[in-house]
Amino acid sequence: MFAKLAAAFVALLIMSPLPAQAAGAPSDPTRAQLRGIVENVTQATGRRYAVHDDAGHTMDTVKIIQDNTGAYLAVSHFLYSGDNHFRVNLATSTDLLTWHWVRELAGSNTGPASQPTIAQASNGGFVMAWEQENPGGGNNHLAFRYFANKADLFAGKVSRSYDAPRRLSSCAEGTPNIYSITLSPDIDHSTIDIGGHYWWNCDRDRQQRGKLTNFSSWNTAAQPNFDNALLYWGVGGNIGDRDQAPFGGYSFGLIEGQYTKGDFGSWRTFLYDYQTGNADRTSIHTDGGSTAFANPTLTALKAPNGQRAVVVTLFLPGEGAAAGESGESSFTTRPISSPAGAVSHRCPATDPVGGSAVRSPR
């Protein structure tokens, strides 16, 4: 999902011990703490609205990661005015707020490319995914690229390439996130766990989750339980982009939901609990009072001062953005210690066998 006008922000959080857990699901207090972090943009250690790189490109739908050397990398898309098509860029930063453009990675030669994400594998290579269109537009599908090392990434040298056939929609599939990369022992013997959306009945976006195997085959399934977590709140339009990260020993995600189809001002961000299958509606507070929030990402990393931190990015559609806040926005919040007895991080599938049981939020 994207809007023509939007804003992004990043926030840094320092984590403090959690209070004793109350009755209910074990993840409930931790989810409530993370929701507070996501909602209180004005209390973030650092934040930036209308994010651009130093070459002047907007950094819409930006995904920020920290590589195994501690460096910060970001992939994002911008709308190129020459042909009115989206292109994907790579950038670096030392402070999570100012960004140096490195290069374009997709769009000029591939056809319109948007909604990128990136993750580093255990061998130091990088997997990228984005929503790819034909050169003339249309045929939206998931595209995957593998770069063997950081030098290859910066040079745009692709080692493996795979464009996934659409399995669930005859119209469009896209907005990927990467849950995990498992090498056994290399990229040609690998399993990559991917989230995405499909255009259900060519009418509304709904959730899917799939596996890219050996960088050569793709299987996916609809995720009705994930959808139900937002439908419970009255979301009547698209259920689209999402991202996931560990926090406090649990697995959580941020996901966008559009209350009214076609109304960009009705986009909101929800906090999803992978342990329970429930979603919380967020009430995000920015400096100017923006009301619409889409394309969320969530990353756990170390801040420039070495403390553990959470980085959140959001796209603020112009229809719900306050003055000066439209576009991509990012904020960083201070790190938080894990509670005693927290479980190890894992990200269970929302629909293990494509089931459709409704789970109500707690």
C-alpha cells in the first residue's frame, strides 16, 4: 500500500524492566509496553518527518536494519518524476536520522519497483524483496534478490534472482516482509519465510505467508486469522503491509489496516501479537497531530550509543497528515530490558494450515 503523499519517522527507545505480569496471556504486558512505544512518537529519543536521503530522494516505505558490522542500512522507494514510476534505493546512516544515498537497486531496468524490505543472512549475504511490476505497469508480484556480501549489495551485483508467480490473486500480490532466512548451509539450500499481501477477489488486500525454497520455488497460503484480527476492529478496506520484530522475548508485528476502501485518510496501524493471534488498535501521537498511518516497519537493533533500541517507521498519507508531517516518518526509542522469565523469540505462523478460526483481541 502507498499514497502519493506521505511522511516517515524513526524513533529510538531505551528499555527498562517490565512490571510483574498480570493475569492473561503471558505476552499481554509486553505487548502493552510496545504499544505505548509505538503510540508516543513525541517521546521518542529521536524522530524525523518527511524523511529524505542526501540526494533528495524521498524514503517512502523505508525498512531500516543493522548489519553484522553494526552499520545501519535502509531500503525505500521514491516516485521518479521522469516516468512516474517507483524505484528502490539503498541508503546508509550513522545516526538513524540522516541518510546517505548509495544507489538505486531496482526500478530503472526492471519496471516499477516499490515496497522494499531487506534482511541479512547468517553468512553475511543480503536478501531483498519488493513489489515488482511489468515495465509498463501491472502484473504486481513479489521479486527476490540475493547479494552475496555487502560489497555486492553496494555495487548492485545480484547473485540470485527469483520472481514469484502469483498464487492467490490474478491481479496483484506484494508488500513483502522477511520473517526469517535459514541456510542449510547456503542460499541454494535455503528456506526464506515471507509475509505479503494478495488482492483478494481483485477488490481488497488480504494477508499471505509463504516460503521461498532454495531461491528457486515459491509456495504460499492465505492468512485468514491474521485478517480476522483486524476485521474484528471494523477494518473494511485493505489489510496490507506489515513487519515483525522480537521484543521482550516475544514476537510482535505492526500492520496497516484501512477502515474505508479508497480512503487514504482511514489508514491506521495495528500491533499484532504472534503468540495469541490478537491485534491492538494503536492511537499514535505525533507532534502535529497526524491521524493516518500506513506501511509500518519495526526493527530491534543497537542505537548509536550502544543501547538496545526499537526503530519504527510509518508512512503518513497526505489525507491524514499534519502540516510538515506528510510522507515517510521514522522514530527511535530507548532500549528496554527483557522481563524475567521471558520466552525465547519465535514467530509462529498465524495460520499453520490455512485455518479460519476467528480470534478476538484481548
